[in-house]
Amino acid sequence: MVFNIKPYERKIFELIQLSAKELEYPVYVVGGYVRDRLLARESNDLDVVCVGDGIALAEKLATKLIPTPYIAVYRRFGTAMIRHKDIEIEFVGARKESYSIDSRKPAVENGTLEDDQNRRDFTINALAVSLNEDDYGEIKDPFNGFHDLENKIIRTPLDPDKTFADDPLRMMRAIRFSTQLDFEIEAVTLKSIAKNKHRISIVSKERISAELEKIILSDRSSKGFKLLFNTGLLHIIFPEMAALQGVEIRNNIGHKDNFYHTLEVLENVSKDSNNLWLRWAAILHDIAKPPTKRFDPELGWTFHGHEALGAAMVPRIFKKMKLPLDAKMKYVQKLVLLHLRPIALTNDKVSDSAVRRLLFDAGEFIDDLLTLCKADITSKNEGKVNRYKENYRVLNQKIKEVEEKDHLRNWQPPITGDDIMRIFKLPPSREVGILKTAIREAILDGVVNNNYDDAYAFMMQKARELNMT
């Protein structure tokens, strides 16, 4: 394992060293940058610890950089941040921390490098590299973090019970690092997460969701969710997802475990897309199966209406988890609502009318909807999977043909409600809605061509039937 740095970063280090020397501060690079460079991973975030005033060091460095950067100063926390070119550098004075039982905000006092390393969450994040003249480049590793990097282990520097009790968000971070790096959480540390899981309740929903988002965006997101479930954290932070787990058997008939099925769908989507909100749709597509589960002696287990109830649950889940209640939420909601529609179309001969309706309802999200539905094929029966995939290929071709012919993506009928009110000199009314709906349905059913003249002729005929002319 080699600590490789870029020439530009080396120049930054030299300037930090010079600035610290002028202030007579010992100075070190610590944490994630050191970890990632040792793992040959890209990192543009640089954490610098000095035994002295971190803000003063940032200000001194700024005078040596061209162009002179803006310094963001956070005096309450004793930190400062400089963004220069493509690197973000955060400065802090070495410190030691103590916590009260009901808060993850520590009381802070000045300390040594060792004190600062003691407060770090994991051994692999407690590594420090000296930028001082007498031992430049030497790695300070009091907790064998280098060994844990080589052996792919997540471990706390001190007693994990104290580490997680002090700052419970570290439990989420342990699982996040394990997921992102594909490391294993050391047994005592993992047991401590399960033991201290209820401490997560003092952490803000925003911070929890931020860590969850990083798990979702990783290449191995299912690993993270399994760890969250097995430690009991998922039951606290996302009980609706935890409720998907389990198989019930009645009359020797069982159903699939919808928790592990959801993780398979998430993994499948992740292979095709980095879209966070499409991945959220994968997580939530079956979220309403537990409350809609019924056993029918003739049909077996059913989950009728789970797509509609799931769509209704999306805003409540987003609000509770402090996720955005904007177009992103609406996007997820629409995909959850529509996720069974393409599957239904693959079961029968696909009509132009059915494809038109799917294109109209999905709009600009049709491609993402099809990605989700393809990912939803998780049967262990290889023949069944291949049959579904062939059906999807046929459906995709049919969608392409109808789209090229009818131009229905993001489509609006050629005659609007305003047109109807103007033509018939009507105020907003029930009659306007009836005509507008009739025009739309006739075009989607293929009864009327998608153009103004044909739609106008149909509208006038319908108006005569309704005695509006």
C-alpha cells in the first residue's frame, strides 16, 4: 500500500508546511484523505489538523495561494475551510472532546494530535501524515489503522460502546464505510451497533438520511441494508422497509421475502443507473405489500393495490425522513404507482392503445420506469426470467414504434380546456372537463388521430351529442 499524491497536492502540502512553520504549529493531514490515498481512491477533501489555531493556519495559507481564496470561518467550532481549484481544505486545531448523554454535540477543548486521533470514529480514519520538516510524510498510526486498511476491517479506535454512545451517527457511518469500501465491520464493533441502536434517536433525520443516501448510491447498497436490518437500525430509521422482511406460509403456500426481493431490485437498478431517485423508487416499489397482503384459498397470497397504496405512502415517508417534497418525490411516487403497468403489458398481446396510455401516464419517465420494471424480474426460474426479458424487448420495440408515430412522450391533447371554453364561450365547468377528457381518451384509444383538425371534428360531434351546440 503506497501513499501516492498528485504534484498539485504536493505543492499544497509544501505551502501548508511553510505556513505552519511560520506559526510554529505542528501540522498533519488526517482522516479520509489519508485513508483514500492509501486505498488508491480519489479524494478532493483535505482535513488538516494543527496543534494550534486552525483558523490562523488557514488565513496564513490563503496569503500564499494564487488566486487568494475565500476562507469560510466557523469560529464557534474553531474551524476554517478553503476551496482552491478542485481541492477543499478544512483546518482545525487538535482537540479533545467529551459528550453528554442526550446530545451528539461535544464539549471541546484544545488537545494534542493523540487527543485528536482518539476522537476519530474508526481506526482507518485516525491515520495522520506529518507535514512537519523533521518527519515529513511519516504516518502516525496509534490504532493499527494501516493494518485494518490492509485487512479491510472497520473498527473503532476506543471502546465501541463509548464511541457509539458519544455520537450515534457513527453507527450509520460504520455501515456506510463497510458498504462503500466493501470492508467487514469487526465483530465487537458490529455487536456494539446492535447494542446501542436506540441511541440513533438523538440524531437528526437529515443526518441519518444523508448517510442512508450514501449507502444507496454505493455499488453494494444491498450489503448496507442487510447490515442496517441485522443490527436493528433499519427497524428504527425506516420501519416500513424492515416490515418487508419475512415469509408467511399458509396451506403450504408461501410468498417471496419482499425485503430481499427489494434488495435484488435495487442492485439490478444500480447496474443500469446512478440516479438516486430511481434507486429510491426501487426501494419503495413494493413498500405497501405488508399492509395489502391477503391470503386467498384459490389465488394464494395477493397484494392487490400495493402500487396505489405505495404511491400514497411515498410523501409520508419522504416527509418523515426529511427528504425533498418536490419534483423528486413526485418522480418516485409516479414510478411506484406505475411499476406494474409494463409487466401487465408483457402478459398479453400489446395493443397500440395500451402503449399510448403507458406513454401518456409515464411521460418523460418512461425509460426509467422500464429500467425499474426490468430490474423487478428476480425469479430463480431462468426460463421465466428469459421469457420476461424477451417480452420486454418486444414491448420496448412497440413503445418505440408508437412514440415515433404518435409523439406521445410528454404529450398534451391538441385541444386544451382554454380552447374549449373559447370555442363554446363557456366558463370553467363540468362540460369543459367532459369534452377535454373525451378528446384525450379518443386519441389514446386510437379513435382519433393526434392532430388539431381531427380532434376538433371529434369535439364538435361530441358537443352535439351533449346538446352543447
